[in-house]
Amino acid sequence: MFSSLSEKLQDVFKRLRGKGKLTEKDIKDAMKEVKLALLEADVNYKVVKDFINTVTQKAVGEEVLESLTPAQQVIKIVYDEMVRLLGGSDTKLTFSPSGFSIYMMVGLQGSGKTTTAGKLAGLLKKQGKNPLLVACDIYRPAAIKQLEVVAQKVGVKCFADYNSKDAVKIAKEGIEFAKASRCDVAIVDTAGRLHINQELMDELVSIKNAIKPTEILLVLDAMTGQDAVNVATAFNEQLGIDGIIMTKLDGDTRGGAALSVKAITGKPIKFAGVGEKMEDLEAFHPDRMASRILGMGDILTLIEKAQEAIDQKKAEELEKKLRSMQFTLEDFLDQLKQIKKMGPLSQIISMIPGIKLKGDVDFDAGEKELKKIEAIINSMTKEERQDPSIINSSRKRRIAMGSGTTVQDVNRLLKQFEDMKRMMKQFSNPNFAKKGKFKFPFM
Ligand SMILES: Nc1nc2c(ncn2[C@@H]2O[C@H](COP(=O)(O)OP(=O)(O)OP(=O)(O)O)[C@@H](O)[C@H]2O)c(=O)[nH]1
């Protein structure tokens, strides 16, 4: 996410940090580079111009030039302005005071509307709501089926009528059905087109007038850059939108759409799609996103993901086991599964502050390694997991066969596990810190 922009900005800041006291020329030179980085990231030209003017004006002020750590002050100004550009404070979804909320999903074909409707239903369900999905994309029968599939994936009901060719009627009936089924949220998936046209807008306006949605959410594909911003402008002018869901941010290395859309349309990004899976929808936090772009990580989202994925009771049990040295391969497998629930490795790593990844890091290899470890442990018997010391050569061959790996792979895992246990032992010795002998293997 935003990796190429992030890399460039961090390089600029690194050079600034190396300078100690800054002159006006230093700041202006740095701002030229920031400007270039933003333009290369496909941020709207006018937005970039305003951004650079504001930051330069603030940064060239006496405060920064006389400050003890001028570079940090400049970075802070850039950070604050970036937060403002991304929307300032968080903008949450509005719920209707009536207790029944309707969200109308709109957007171009392929923007991720149907997938996002499912993700949103899943997210709201996790928050204790009872959502219903309504399939109003009547032009593509596959789209109705797709919505039914995502509804099933997240465990919510879906209202569809394969025989009707009247999207307004389906929308109205869907709302009635939602109310009758005691749902408190209806998410209406509408049809998309390849391009904006009058017919599409007329249909959307008719649906809007018929169901009076609590919010109209525009789904935008981040990877289409300034085109996405133009789409947002058109939808907002012709239909009126309340918020934006920016999808495919996981594949967007530039960030131009996310950084321009609020400034251009005045409408906030409320959610971010960060992958193809149903859990891959996050509330959009401008401050956290700015932190990520500037390479400061996003520790808050990381903690939230960990809290969602990690079962508190299990974590406490694990801590006890670690202390009493009863940690087995079974617990190891459990840990692995919990980490995997937090999302792809690349996403988790990008949220850790201070970690700057240069070039292509092979996350796929990391994911494959995790899968391999899981397969190996899954091929062991319960006894073997509890006490790996009984795993002799013939057992190793059987485990390798069963998991589609090699005996070397099994040996490597067993060694890693033993090393880990040895490390735990050092930790659990209250004197280890005093001895000053302990060294992490990677230090
Ligand atoms: N990587 C990634 N892929 C996404 C995300 N959101 C959606 N997609 C993918 O984008 C593709 C298009 O998504 P759909 O939900 O079918 O798009 P749509 O806007 O409903 O398209 P129509 O039904 O044709 O109007 C699918 O392959 C999705 O899996 C995201 O946040 N990240």
C-alpha cells in the first residue's frame, strides 16, 4: 500500500535529518522533491500545489528554522497536512435514528462494489448488527449470484429476484423484506457500468428517491488513480454521495486517488478495501494512513487486528505454558493460525513502525513457509506434537510424506522449535538479564 510514494518521501526526510540545522533553501529543495513524489503518485496537480504551499509556508516560519530538530518539525508539518488531505478526523458510518439504516452501494463495474457490499455486511454483523444484502444489479445475472455467495460467506441473508427487470421495485421489496425479517441494516448493491452514463445515473436517482438511503456509499478502485477522482466528482454532482469506500488499496503503490479525493469532492473516505477476502475491509483513519505513508507504521491498527484475531483466554493459557515450559508443537500450530488470521504478512509488516522495506520482499515465500510448517505439524500424531523427542527417522519420513515436504523440512522445523524452547528457558530464568549473556539469534 502506497509503497513507492512512501519510499520516496522517506528518502527526502532522511536527507533532511542528516542536515542538522536547516536553511530556507534546504526546506524549499526538500519540498520540490516532495512535490515530485506526490505528482508521480498521481495526486491531483491542484491538490499538490496547495499542499506544498501550505507546508512550505509553515516550515519556513522561524519556529522550524530555530528549532533544535528542524527536520522533525518539517516532517510533523508534512504529517499534519497529509492527515488533513486524507480527510482530517475519522468519519464514521451514520446510522439512522429510526433504528433501520439503508446503505446504497454505487460505483463503476469492477470497482469492487459487490465484494465490498459483502465485506460491509460482515463488518456490521461483527459489530452486532443484523444486515440484509439486496441485489439490484439486474443486468448481470452473475452479479446476483455473486452477492448471494458473499452473503453466505459472511453469514447474512440476501434478497434477490432473478425474474424481475425492475431495479427500483427490487430495492423497495428488499427494504420491506429486511424490515419484515427484523434486520436493522439493508445494504443495496446497485448495477455498475463501464463508464458513467445518463441511463445509469437515472436508475440510481430513481432507486435513491424510492428507498431514501441513510447513506450513499461510492465504491472506488484506488488503482485507477485520477480516474477514480473524476468518477467521484461525477457521482457526487449527479447523485450526491455521503462517503467513499476506496478498494484495492493493497495493490495501490501510488496513493493518488486516496490523497486527492477528499480535497476535490469534499466527501470523506469511510472505509478501505485491503484485499480480496471478506475480512479485508478497514475503517479509514486519516492519521493512521498518514503514518503508514510516512513510514511511521500503524501500530493502532496492528493492535486492533491482533485483538480481533487473538483469543484472550488462549493467550493467557499460552503464557502459563511458556512460563512452565510446557509449550508444545500443538501450541505452536495454534499460534501460527492466530497470526494468519491477522492477514497477509506483507500487510502486518507494513504496519510496524520503523520497518522500511526496500525493493521487492518475497512475502509469498514467507506465506509458503508458514503453510509448510502448518502442513508438517498437521501430519504429526497428537503424541508427536506433545513430545517431539519421539520423532525418529521413520516417523520423520512418514510426516514428510504426509505433508508433501522433505525430511530436511521436518528436521528444520524440529530444530527451530527446540531453539525456541531454549530461548524461552533463558527468558524464564529470572537471572538471565543480570548475567548479560543472553543474545537474540538475530542481533
Ligand atoms: N486486491 C483487492 N481486490 C479487490 C478488493 N475489492 C474487490 N476486489 C476484487 O475486485 C474484483 C471486482 O470486484 P466486484 O465486487 O466483482 O466488482 P463490482 O464493482 O461489483 O463489479 P460489477 O458487479 O461488475 O459491477 C474482484 O475480483 C474482487 O475480488 C480489494 O480491496 N483488494
